[in-house]
Amino acid sequence: MSSETLERRELLAGDFAAAHNYFLANDVDNNMRVTPMDALTVINHLNRNGGNSSEIGQGEEITAFVDVNGDNRVTAADALSVINTLNRMGEGAGEPLLEVQLSARDGSSAELARDGNGAYNVAVGQVFELEVGYLDLREDTVFTLPTGTPGQTVDVRFRQGVFQLVADIGVSGATNAPSLITPIIAETQQIKIGNQINDPTRTLSLDVTLTSATGQVSTNSVRIDATDFVADPAGTLTTALETLEDANGLFLDAGTTVQVTRLPSTDPDDFFMQVRFGGNDAVGVNQPTISIQPIISITGVGEFPFTGATVTNQEFRTDNVLQGVDGSGTAVGQRYDIDYESRSMPNPNGGAFEFLGNRPAIGSFDPSTTDPAEVFNDVGGLGPVIAGGVPEAPGGDEDTLDNVFDALSIPVFINAPVQGLTFEVTPGEDSNGESFLVYGFLEEPDEQGNDNSRPVPLDQVRFDADASFVINATVDGGPVTPTVSVAVSPAAVNEDGTDALNYTFTRTGDTTSALTVNYTVSGTATSGTDFSALSGTVTIPAGQASATVSVDPTDDSTVEPDETIVLTVTDTASYDVGTSATATGTITNDDTATVTPVVTVSVNPAAVNEDGSGTLIYTFTRSGATTDALAVSYTVSGTATSGTDFSALPGTVTIPAGQSSATVSVNPTDDSVVEPDETS
């Protein structure tokens, strides 16, 4: 049926319920989710029929799966079924079913320590594992469902874990970030020992050695009694490998380790043993072949190779690349490039359980990708065909899924120093376009126990802060040495002190502890005169990334040029100097020099007759500012006699404020005396 308008159907007697969603009954609008819209769609259908129930009859156009209970009728019970489901399970879009997480772990699957900023710190070349895990957020309830046998029921858990997980892992936060990552893989060997070794009627044992194409590598041989091996195959083989020696001493050490697991076999009585090498010294190394020779001892006769129990060994590649599929979709390499061994689930046969390892190779690594979110592309795993999903394990309430379940991990190392490298997991897709499949149910099954198995809608898979992490790589693997930079704001202030120059010292890296920063003071401004003397140190408090030094200019009346205050971060063992090591602030001068005005005088006209018909106008003109009035003094001289030839003058004149000049008028005094021309 279509997910939009359903095709018109002619319903015949005995035909299936055409308006019923057999895939997910309560999903009326067929959008792979159960939401209030599904209930509303049924209610609207009822309204169109006057609120009455109606039979899905011949010739009726069906536009949605409104027949929720599959009885070929649309009634209020259909809407109620959706509402009850919403009440029990929550609206689909608002109730995440899974949460996917990403973390960095060491070879023993312990999470790496985080610094005060929540970042991991590793050494360049240090191997760690990108672990993809999940939380199954479904309710931990049990449904009692009918079996195929009338009258019999079975209890089925609602939450059963993930059957398939396919994800992308991106790398960002630095230039050419993907090229800084090298995925690595150590060798894995699988050894199958025939069940004939379990024969209590014979005296059997296993001799373990290390060999290569040129002969025996180990300098000794370790014998395992067959009875002991049958009782504890993984433990006895581990002990034997730990006892073997080569030319350099013990074969295994802190740099080369093994994890031995008994895997399910086609013949469950055979001993299918997997030996996975680990440790920094085992990365990409072609290990010696673990050779096991069954031995039979015959009393009074001797010891002989026992040919009744066959032994085979398969060694898997150690290329430092994540294998995947070629252009035609053919699998390339082996699935052992991804570690599926679960720390969450013990294996009763020894070692760890490879829960999501039930599939051939999937996923690829491409550091040259144009999409940094898909450096590790479509990496995934598939669970076994197993009733009940993820088995319950001892501890807590005996439910393994109460905590994050580790689905898979990829061993990698960072090949150059870097800070702030970010890894993030996002949904991937298998060849069918599916990301997440789960055991159990996505919603409560109906009374018949009908399964609604389908991919988990991506809007019901939560990717939050736990889906990414930041990691730093240094030469020695210690905490990243912080860098300190300084900046000033504002860049300039007036000398009057109304504003301050704020120098902010900012550090990168861990903020757990306080950090004392040293700085020098220079520039054209004088410490102690133009501003208060500074201490030369500032402390960035614990939990903070920065601290501020404020500089208040000292106001004065001295006319001077603009002056600078330069603060420079100085290096110490506690931090490195950042790229912005110096900040320059400017004190802007706000004083004005007093300029003495120059006063000149001129007369116009240059001469007048004695009869007083004209006046001598003396104009006093000043230069400079005219803000204030200016009193100008002058002397009177010449051949004319003051008080006789002209009225006596006061000897001062005031140029008014806002004016640049003032005048003094001289009127001659007329007389009848014959005399020469006179000057004043």
C-alpha cells in the first residue's frame, strides 16, 4: 500500500482488511511513527460519517490505514487503540528508543581519563580505541504472548538490544584532520581443534609452539593436558602462550598481549579458538603461527602425534587500513579490522563475546574524503540469530542493557601533535539504506504478538554530547600545555580616566587549576605617572579561561602626544605564548596648549583734516582663539599733543569675546594756529 493516498480497492468477501496497516497497526498515516496525528486521522474519518462507525465497504476510497484493529470497520475503538498506545509508549517523535555514544578507550577497554575540559589526552602514536556504544532506552517490560500452540504463551522482553548498528565516524577540528588518524589492526588467528581431543579413554595432550615458514620460532614447547584443556580451553591456551619464549625471552609482554576466546563452531563439540593479538608492539606485525600438535601417550610404548584430532589455523591480515568493499560491492579483507568483542558481556567459554560480529566486512576508512563526517564510513556490525536478543548478564538487576552496551571499536592512533581534534558518530547505512535494527519490539505488540520489526526511525535515535569527544595529542601524552594570548579593549581611551584599557589574558586547554601569567609593560606612557604601576602578573582562576588587567590613565594638564601601554605575555614552564602575545592600548591626550595671541594695530584712514570732518580709526586685531575677551594696552605718541590736538586716550582697548578685533577712534581738535601736520 502507498504511504500517501491508498489505491482504490474493491473489497470482496474474504478479502484482507484493506484499511489496516499490517506492518504497524497504530501507524495510521504510515510514516513509521505513532503520533497523535494517527488518532486524529481516525477521528476525522468518523466525523465525515457523522460520528458513526462505518464499515469499509465496496467502492470506498481509502486515504489512510484507519482500520486499526483490522475488523474492516472504523469505530471509536480504532482511535482509542492509538491513544492507548501513545499513553503507554509516548509519542514516537518525542520518545527516543536508542542513544548512540562514542568514547576513547585503552587496550583493556577502560575509558581514557578526561581533563578539566572533558578532553582526552594521548601521546602521538599511542593506540586507543574508538568505541561505539548504545543505550537501549525502551522500557524494561515483559509481554506475555501466545505461541503457535493453542493455550500456550511465552514471556518476551520488550527491550532486547540492537541487532544491527551501522554508523559513520567523523574527524574534524584541525587542518587536514582525517590525515592525522591512522587506524590499526593487530593479527588475529583462529584455531580449530577437533572434538576428538576430548576422549577420556586415552591419554591425550596438546603441544603448543610458535612457528614460521622457516621453522620453529619459540625456543620451548608448552604442553597442555587434554583434560585441562577441555575444562578451560581459553584459560589453558592463554597460560601456554604466556609461557612460550623466543630468542628475546618471553614471547608475550606489556607490548604484545593476547585475548583468547572460544567461538561458536559448526560442530558445537569442536574447540574453535580465537587468539587476538594486542598491545602497541603488535600493531601491524605478522605474528608467528600458533602451532598446536595433539599428542597421544601409550603407557610402556611412548608418545606419538595424535592424528585423530585435526587442527587448523587461519591467520587474518594486519594491514593498517580498515577494510570494506570494492567498487562492485565485493567484500575486501576480513571483519577483524573491527573489534566486536564486548566488555559488557562475558563469554562463558572464556574471553569476551563478539555480539555484533556476525557478518562479513562492512565499513571503510578514507582520510581523503571530502566529507569529514564520513572518515570512517558505514562501519557496523550484525548480531547473531538468537532468541531473546542480547542475553542478560549477572550483576545489578541482571540486565546488561541498563548500561551502555559496547557495540564495536576501531583501534587507531594520532600520528602528529594536535589540539582540539573532534571525533563524532552519526548514522550510517548498510547496502539496504538501513542504520539501526533492534531485537524485540518498537512498540507494544498486539494481543496476537504481531511483530512490527522495522528499522528504528532516525528521529528516535538520540545523538547528544556523548556522541562526540575532543582529544589532544602531545609528544609525551601529558596534559596539553596551555597557550596564553592577550588582547586589549577598547584600543584607546581618553586621558581623563573615564574609561579603562582592559587587557584580557586567555588560555587554551585545561582550566582545572589556576594559572599565573607573567607579562612585561612597555610603551611610550610612563608607569607610575601616566598610569598606576602594574604588578607584571595576573592569575587566571580555576574553572576560568581568562582574566583581565584594567589600566586607568592618570589625568594631567600637560600637553603631550598620545601615549601607548604595551603588555606582552612572557613564557614560563606552565604555559606557552600564543600567537597574540602583545596588546597595545593608547592613552589619547586631552590637554590643549595655551597659545599667546598676537595683536596688531592699523589705522584707517591714514590722514584726516584738523577740522574734525574725519576720524582716525585704529583697529587692534588678535590672532588665535577668540573664546575670551582680551584687554590690549597701547601707548600714544607722535607730534600731536594729547588733550590739545585730540582728546586724551585711555591707553587700553578690549577685544570682546567671540571677536577678533576692536577699534579706537581719534577725532582731531580744530584750532586757528598755523602749524605743521601732526601725527598721533
